[in-house]
Amino acid sequence: MSTSPSQTSSAPDSKTTVISRSASVNTQRRIEALVDPESFNEFGSQVRHRTTAFDMMQRRPSGDGVVTGYATVDGRPIGVLAQDPSALGGSLGEMHAAKITGLLGYAERARTPVVGLLDSGGARIQEGIAALDGYGTVFRANVRLSGRVPQISVILGPCAGGAVYSPALTDIVIIRREGAHMFLTGPRVVQAVTFEDVTPDELGGAKMHSQESGVAHLVAQSDTDALDLARKVLSYLPSSCWDRPPMAVPADPEPMPSLPSNHRQSYDVRSVIRGVVDAGSFFELQARFARNLVVGLARVAGNAVGVVANQPQALAGVLDIASAEKGARFVRMCDAFGLPLVTFVDTPGFLPGVRQEANGVIRKGAKLLYAFAEATVPRITLVLRKAFGGAYIVMNSKSLGADAVFSWPDTHMAVMGAEGAVDVIFRSALQEAPERRAELIETYQREAMSPTLAAERLSVDEIIEPSETRHAVVSMLRALERAALPKFRHDNLPQ
């Protein structure tokens, strides 16, 4: 990587990578691993802070602890910021923040994605309120870009205090498994206030944020892996909401699996997803969080799509607070950037219980409902085995605005499962003749849960064989192509 000023005096059309002299070798390598070779152009390399207190005038590294510039990834322009922990710990002060907001302003005007490589000690304490105001300006710029250009945060080291809110406002968060942390208050403060003795990993490491909080979408094994994941995410997303997502070479799907005929028996819905989308294209996000709902990016006939699916392997595929919030944010992101939505439904309903009700399953479940109802991109729903109650409605039903709903032949759709329905409808009959229970369940399934009934009422557009699913999805997406015209729809509000 070139760093010498003498190497920047070549012809204007030459491709020379320019990195700030103050940037560490590690920061330079991170940028090199992200962008196309010799495509990075820096601005703000000579910026220095102007704080005089606490002998700060003796420590004024050029660049002020962050490298900003523009480059290309797979030939597409992007904005890049990389915090450099070797300069003042990568801490954010007035000018550090000014460089970041300048980059975000460039991305807004140029309509390009932004990738942030975050590795910082947090707010620069010596600058006091100026550092806090700096964070405020960054957050405001993140919000202004939300839903307009993709924003990806890659956590490669510490990210503490107010700094965590910038990645939380972005679309995708990637965190390195070792040595990267995100938390509002560090272990020492937690111990002093709550008397809990926790390590940085326990408080805000990759495992916690990928499995419990849901903040992290992807976990990387190393810096290189994290930056490869960032490039992969960008390959599915458009440069802005005013552009179409990039195309890929179409590929046939994997074979469609056979599902267990017993609706109580579990299976991995990802095998069904792979039987519909292009082979090798399914890219799952938040795989360890709210595992009863699967979300991810994929391609169908080369076109990028968003996938939402109930997962029978986890909690029998029920919806709950965590899965509803996970799904809502993903649906909003796909809609914001013009990715059609393909929804796979196999759910017995919402998770019952006092804890769910007390923690706001009504309010939070409504987020997923709202996200689907609001979405303007093409929306296709596939009912695989069952869809009951409120979960049937919430999972992109026809009544909620789905463009097409297809059902496999053996599905059940109703207010509730047959066992519960029979207990309500035939209570008196069962008291007199309990041996009729199996007969009444079969009768209810035939007369109230058949997909034919749903098709007669246009709740289902067509009953199809599993082998026809891929063709049906491809055909509908082609028919709806003009319904996904690029435009600004809405922001990607954190859930």
C-alpha cells in the first residue's frame, strides 16, 4: 500500500492507494482487505484536533484517529471510515466526528453505501462536551442516510458508551468473535453499580450480541473474515434506494426436500428455502438470535430477494417477541432497498404465556405486522404445512397485502389447531362421548382447515405441488418486476 506523498504526484487518472501516514499498518490492511485493489482515495488525512487542555497539544496525530475516504467494492463506489486505535486509542473527538459526518454527507450526495470499521476507546474524555456533541452529529447523519443508502458497521475492537448507537442505527452489524465488544457501560462500571462481576465478552462480546441481544447480524472469525462478510452483504444490496440491486448469474436451486407428513414433526426450513432460491445464494442473518424465525438474503434467477421463514426446528416455529422484532427490522430493510420478499410459513401461532404478554408481545408483534403491511416491494408467500391464528395474518397473508399466496396441498389454515378447536366447538359432545375426539378432529380438519377452502375465498391464490414452487416464485417475480421500481420508501428504524 502506497503512503508516500511522492507517489501521489502521478497522472490524475492513475490508480494509487492513498492512506494517512498516521494510520497503523493494521488499519491499512483492514482497508485493503475491504476495497478493490488500488481504489481507495482518502480525504481529511491532515486533520488534527484543536484541544489545548491536558497537554493535548503534545499529541496531535494527523488524521485524528480515523481514516475516511471513498473506494470501490466489486467496481461499485462506497464510502469507507476506519477508526485507528493506534492514534489516541481511536477515540472520538470534535474533528474525528467531523471527518465521519463529512464522509456520510458525501455518501448521501453520491448515493453510495458506507462501511465503517469500528475500533475505538469511545468518547475522547479530554474534549468533554465537544466529544459528546460529535457523537450527536454522527448519529444524526446515520439517521439521515437510513433507508437511503446501505450502512454496514464492522466491529473489530472495542465500541463502548455512546459509540454503540451509531452501529445500532446502521443496517447490518458484523462483529469479530475475539477481541471485539459493544456495551453502553463497561465491566468496571457494572461491577461498581450492580456488583456483577462480568468480563467484556460476557457483557458485550460476539456471543452475547449474536445470540441474546440480536444486535449483531453476523459473527466473523477474523478481520479478514469480517471484511469478506461486508463485501458479501454489499453484493446483495443496491448502492442506494434509487438503484436496483446488483444481478448475479442465475443458478438452479437445490432439490426440494420432502417434509414430514406429521405436522408436529420438525424439519429445517432452510432446506426448503434452498429448494427455491438459486443454489449457494442463501445468506442467513442473525442465525443464532430468535432461531424460530429465519431471515436472510438470497437470489432467485439471479435477482436479490429477502427471505423470511418460520423455523419448525426452534419452538415449533411459533412467533414471539424476539422473532417479531427480528423479522420487522429485516422486512423494513428489504423494503427500503427494493428487495422482493419471499415468505415461508409454517407456524402454530404466537407463543402463549404471562411473560410474553407482560413483555409486550402485542405491541412488538405488531411491528412485524406493520412492516409487512407497509411494504411496497413484491411480496410472495408460501404456506408449507400450517398457518394458525394471528401468526397466519402477520406472516405476509393475502389480507395483509401479499401479491401472491401459494399453498402446498396438505396445509392447514385456521384460527387454531384442530385439537383446540374441537375442544371449544364440541365441548358438550365430547363430554357425552369422549371416544369421538379423533373423529371430530378429522372432521374439523376437513371442513375448516383445508387449503381448498382458503383458495375458494382467494386467501390462497393457487394450491401447488412442492415441485412447482420454484417456478411459481420465479414467474411471479418476473410479473411483478415493475412493482419494485427504485425509489425512497422509508427509513430503517431500529426495532
